[in-house]
Amino acid sequence: MLEILLNIIKASDSDVAVCGYIQGEEDSHNWKTKSSSLETRIYKGKDFVRKCILENNHRCWLLCDKLYKREVFAKIRLPEGRIYEDSGTMYRLLYNTDKVINCNSVLYYYFENCDSTVNKQFSLKRLDILIFIQEMIEFFT
């Protein structure tokens, strides 16, 4: 994944490269996938965020399936001590980039840990998402 996305970023002079991914549990998931042809599309950051919102594509708000130029994180940091920090940060990162290149190929395999914080029984920490939603509303208004 890293080499392919790195080449895509360099060739397109993009700030962020996004790829497809498969998510599952190790024991119950078939991790094999046929790789489709490598199709890419370049967006302005604002247009990519708009596309994600209009398509209600929650995958856009994940950090794991992307490769970033270091400069993207120059002014924006992940919040400490909260869960859902990727959802609370990605829209700002992407919105403030000049170019996002979206690659249709599955290049990342995400192992879902059943014992992770977000998969455990309810806790007040899960309400962190409400803080991020409020911040997102304020950002776009």
C-alpha cells in the first residue's frame, strides 16, 4: 500500500492519497480481494469533503486508508484523550488541502478489534462523537 500510494501522491503532486480498504475480523473475514485496475480521480480538498458529505460516506472520515504529506498536519492535530478522533479531524484536514487523489483499489486491510474502545459496551467516552459533530457544525457554518 505505502509504495503505491506514495507513487500516486508524487505523480499527482497531491496532499492526500485515499485508497479503498477492507474491514473485518481476522477469524471470520475473507481478506482476499481481486485488485481492480488502478483508477484515480483528483479533487480539490473542499470538493472531496462535499462529496463525502453528500454521499454520506463515513469511510472518508477515517485516517487509516490515506497517506498524507507531512505539511497537512502542520496546523491541525488530533485531539488527545477523545475517541473518534479521526472523525473529529479528517474533515478539517481534507477541507484545507489543495489536492486529494482518490484511488479505487483496495490497498489497505483494517483488522477490527472486537475489544477496542468503540466496540465495547457503552461508556460516556462514546459521547465524544457529539463533541465532534458540534465542532463540525461550527466549522461549516
